[in-house]
Amino acid sequence: MHIRYDRPVSRSAFLARRLALFSLGLLLIVVLAHRFGPLSTPEFVLLVLASALPAALAVPLALLGLARLWQIGALGGVASAWALIYAALPLALPGYGYYLYVTKPKLTEVSTDLADRPAFVSLPNVPQHLLPRPDLPANSGEAQLAAYPGLNGRRYEGAIDRVYEAVRKVATENRLVVTASRGEEYGLPALELRPTTESPVEAEAEGTAPATQDALPESGPLPTARPEPSLLVPLSDGEPEGTARLQFATRTPVLGLPFDAVVRLREEAEMTLVDIRVASRYGPHDLGISDRIAEGFLHALDAELLGIAGN
């Protein structure tokens, strides 16, 4: 007489695998919809938290399946292992976000000039009904200095036009998209080449040039001085002459969290001062990402302008 042994089955293990797989699939859809689709950041955060709920429920069920495998040899050990693997990412993402929330200073922006923060040219008009961005607290400057003491502005020896060109180049290489600018006329080269087809003889005949001027080539570019600051239109928001600002929008590479940045260039004597301000677009906390964006931009700008940096 043959005895047939029916191996028990752990239903909790297979249920855990389904829940964890559903959680992982939902998270991937949400991330892709936010990074490349129309999903806004407040809804993205809400859905990420929602996707973690099935994963959180799958973990104890998977552990129960492993316990039944150890105790009575119930079928479902492989399903429990896969459930724990599937649930890792949906739980790790909000867990890492919470870790940054409690370990990083509660700031929504950083700036290299805390006494006179670079002003945004235009504020983005985005709804913040789920993740409103509060005003800066009074002690934000002290909190930034304590957390990011190495975030400082830059001084470069040279005219503002060269630094302005380098800022545009570095911004393009670091996925910063220009959304607005002010005072860009200060970033024009000191000598801007303009074509001309008139020869000095023709100009003298027409009365547009004095007859005593030195001989010039009959064709080719002529140097033209950059306009004097007094002839330029002053900024309407109180910025002093010789100041240019570029405002950028950027997103984090993986999750696509939006941030806004403004770079201010000021020409003083033979030096150009560069300051940057980076702000999160949503929520009461930037999770330390603003500092990473600002530091990365300034280091790239130092490398681009290697040799002309001052103290």
C-alpha cells in the first residue's frame, strides 16, 4: 500500500507575491508618468505612498510563508522570497525620502548669498494644493550655514561676457533649461563684430564718416564697443547696473522632481561675481537636492573657467 503525502500550501506566500508585484508595477507606472508624462509632483508623491501600502502588507505575509515552510514544509518559499524582492523598491523609495526628510535641514531653497538672495525673474505658476511651499523661516540662513558651509559664491577674474557664456554652456550640459532672463545685454561681448559693406571712400562721399578718419579695410567686420551702462535700460526690480540674471528649470534625473534656479552675475571692477539660488517647486522640504544642484553647477562652472577663479 502506497502512502501519498500531500504537501501543504502557504496561501499567504502566494498572496504576498501578488501584492508585492502589484506594488512594484504601480510604482514603475507612477515614476514613468511623472518623469515623462503629465503626472504632477503632488499626485506623484501621493501615489508613491499609495504604492507602498500593498508592499508593506506583503512583507509580513511573505515572512509568514517562510515560517510555515520551516515549520511544516509548506509550499510557497520561492513565492515568499520573490515577494520580498518585489516589495523592496516600493518600500525603499519612501523610506529613503523619509530618511532625507529627518536628516537634512528643513529648507525649501539654498543660496550662495544669504544677505541678498538672487531674485527670480518670474515665479512659476503651478498649483500646490497638495504640497504647498511655505515661506522661508527666519532662521533659514543659519540652518543653511550649519548644513552646507561649503556653498559659496564665485569670483572670476575677467569680464562678465566670458562668464555669461560659460554659464549658458554649463547650464546646457547639466540639463538646466533657460526659462527667463534679465539684463542679458550686460553679457554681450565688449567688442561685438558687425558686418559692413561700405568702404571708407563711399562713407565719406555720403557724409556718414569724417574725411579725416584713418584708412579702414573696404570690407569686413568692424569692432563696436558695448553700450555704456548708463545707456542700458535699468532693471525694474532694483538690481544695480552691470547685473545679469538667468533663470532655469531643471528636474532630477530619475524621479523628475522639478526645481527652479537663478544665476546672478555682477561685474565689479575687473571681477565677475556669480551667485546661484536653487529652490524646490513643491513641498516644505527640498530633501537636500537644492544643495546638490547648486554645488554641481558651481563645480562645473569652475572647471569651465579653470584658471580665472578668484577668492
